[in-house]
Amino acid sequence: MVTVTVIERLLSIIEYRKKELTQLALSKDFHDPKIIKQSQELDKLIYKYQTLSLYKSRIS
């Protein structure tokens, strides 16, 4: 079962990773493999968040 706590925690991780990515982007080229990898990982977290939020709204 998906709880609000899990969704809130995931959102917190997303916000932290966004800040990390922003800081990394300030020091490297946007085509740098580290930026691309971190961006892809952030995309996966956002997708997971959206999926869980949608699931939660459907069962509520």
C-alpha cells in the first residue's frame, strides 16, 4: 500500500536531487555524462512519484 509518507519522502528526494543537478550543471557542460546520468535518474524518480500519486488518487 502506498502511504502519504512514502510519497512525501520521494518528493523530498526529488527536490534534493534537483538541487544537486542544478549545482552540477553550473560547473559542467550540459552534455557531460555525469549530468546526463543524474538527469536520467531524476527522471526515473519523477516518473515513480507521478505513478505512485496517480495510484494513490485512484484507490482513495
